[in-house]
Amino acid sequence: MARISLVLGVIVSSVLAIAGSKTVKSSGDATLVDAGSFGIFQRGHRVATETFRVEQRPEYSTTTSELKLTDGTGQSSELQLWSNGNLRKYMWRATAPEKAESVLEPGDQVLTQRVRMGSEKPQQIPYILPASTIVLDDYFFVHRELLTWRYLASGCVSGESKCQLLKAQLGIIVPRQHTPGTVTMEYVGREQVVVRGTQQELNRFNLKSEDQNWQLWLDDHHKLVRILITSENTEVVRD
């Protein structure tokens, strides 16, 4: 993991993307960077499935995600990032138990969130935050993959094969909670991990906020494979 080759052609959540992401041509002028689903388990029981898709266009990337709970309810999101990693637009929508939607867009050193809950009057919430603030919303685990890519890119320089991955603090916003904050990410090293009954050697990262500690494992193509949130008895595994 100390040596990572880089390419400039696929920019997802930062100026650099990590080579090894097997990109495939998608529809139109978009390139498919990653797609699939995560199974979300609590105490060993599947409670939800997140289906996601990350596409790169000439000027910006789009990450779409749909979360479906076992009770039939769900929500969806779309995160658009400019090629320098800055926020273009973030949209969230739920249809049950009541309709709700939210849109987060950048301005001049201000992010503005427009929220509508059911039939209530829309609210507008400003945040004095730059467009480089990372969206890390509740329940969308693909956002953690994007965050890790950004962290990896921050420790690497274009044209150099060696990366220095130090512990880093990153500014985030959680739109569903209307809460800005910071998280700390650290690369731990390679570990032998059993995923769906098969032992794999994966790259482990620790993600910490004020009230949670997450363990993330990515494969050698920098795809998120597993998340463990011990305090909540929650495990997220790529299907």
C-alpha cells in the first residue's frame, strides 16, 4: 500500500483518483468507476441493501445511491462533484413514511441546504463552509468509499509512485442531520480479513468522529469491501 500508481483520468472525489479502479465505458459520455451493492447487517441480520453507482463525466462525477430497508421503505441520493473534488450538488429524497427531500448547493464560502418535509413549508439552511467540504450523509456507505479515495489522493502526488498516508482531519457535512463537523482518517495497514466466508488480504483504514469509530477495508483496486461499526453491532459488506 505504500506504493500506489496514480492516474489523472478518473476524478471522483478529489483532484487525483487511484489507479487500479477498473473503469468501464458507460452510457453517453460517462465512465463507470464503481457500481454494486452493500448488504447492511445488524447483529448478523440483514436490515437493508444499498445499491450504488459512481460515474465520471468530462467535468464532474455523479454518485447515485438507493437504500432499501427490509420493511420496504427506502431513500435515495445523488452526489455531484466537480473535477477538483468540490461539491456541485447533493440531492436526497425519501418517499416513506412521508415524502421528504433536500438539496445542498455551494455558494461563495457558503453551502445552502433547502429542505422540504411532507407538506411543510420548505426551509433554507445556510452553512459557512467551503465547497470543498465533504458530504458524508447518514446511511449511504458509498460516501465512505469516496472519502477514502479523497484521503488516499491527499497523500499522493501525480507522477510519483510513493504515497505518504498520514493521519488526517477532514471537514464534512451530514445533510440529514444538518450538521457540519470533522472526522479523522488513518491508514492502518494490510490485514487478513474473512469476508463472506473467504479470507482476503485487504487494506484497513480507521475513521473516527466525535461519537463513532469505524473500521473500513478496501481491496487492491481501492473498492470498499467491508465496514465494521462495533459500537452499533453493524457490519456492511459488498455483495
